[in-house]
Amino acid sequence: MEKRELNERIGRRLRAIRLAQGLSLEACAERCGVSKPMLVQIERALSNPTVSTLWKIAEGLKVPFTAFIEEAEDAVSLVKRTELSPIHEDGGRFEVYPVFPMNGARPFEIYEVRLKSGCDYLAKAHPGRVEEFLWVTEGNMVVELGGRAHELVAGEGLRFAADRPHRYINNGGREAALVMVIYYY
């Protein structure tokens, strides 16, 4: 890919992300610590932004760095669980399958999470304004928030601000599964 094409892609993605978040150029500049004239130049592909500038913008907009350079998605995406690679935590008892991971223009991600019996996973607070939406599809589990335990069974859901530590526990004798949506606002 030529430098001009890359700069045009970065500019289009930056503008799309900024508008999706409802930000003016001024608000975006303030949030990211990058001047408004620089943002205008990047959006119009008149500038070749440095990596450090793109990192500042990505952090300010709470998107991955790759959001500015990744290939465009097709209008339709088929996801097969058999083709997903899980991320393991808590000695393999907490499995996360990235069904629809973060995309620069999309303010949410969707995961399938499986908690093996005995799972006790403490998740750190997410930075910024983030909500988690959980929907239990199999078994039962406990979500601890601020010292309060929320017991969930299949067919129940929970929404919470994820800007504080939270714990996922499966004390049952069988595996629990849930769909998790993480929403960045």
C-alpha cells in the first residue's frame, strides 16, 4: 500500500470514529491531546501522522491503534465458533472467545465466555466509560461487584458499569457459559 493510500485510510477511519462518538474536532482535540489543525490534516490525508500521534488519538478515543489501519470489513461477516481461538485465564477455567472483537468504528465487542467448574476470575476495572452486558446461556454463576454477589442462571442477564474490578465465579459442578457485550461510550 502506498503512503498516500495509507494516509487516506487513516483519515477516513479517524473521521468515522470521531463522528460515531459524536465528537466535534474541538472535542476530539481536547480528549486526545492533539491539536485541531493536526486532526484536520490527518482527516484530509494532508499529513503523514507519526506513530506517537496515532497512539495519542487511539488512547483518547479509546480504540485500538489498529483501528486506523485495519482492512475494511465486508458487509457480511460469518463467524464460526470452531474457527475462534479462545483466550485462557484462571488456569484455563475462564475461556473467552472473541466473536466480534473491537473495531475502530464499532463501540462494542461481543464474546462468548465459558467458566469451568471452580472458576474464580477477577477482572480489572476497564478504563473510561464502559458497560458490560452479560447473558447466561448455560449453567449458573456469580458476578461480584463492589462486594455484592449477583447470582445468575441460564436465561438471566446483568448490566453493569465496568469501571471497577469485578469477579466471575462458577462454584457449580458444571460449566457455565455466557454472552458478553462490552460497550464503550
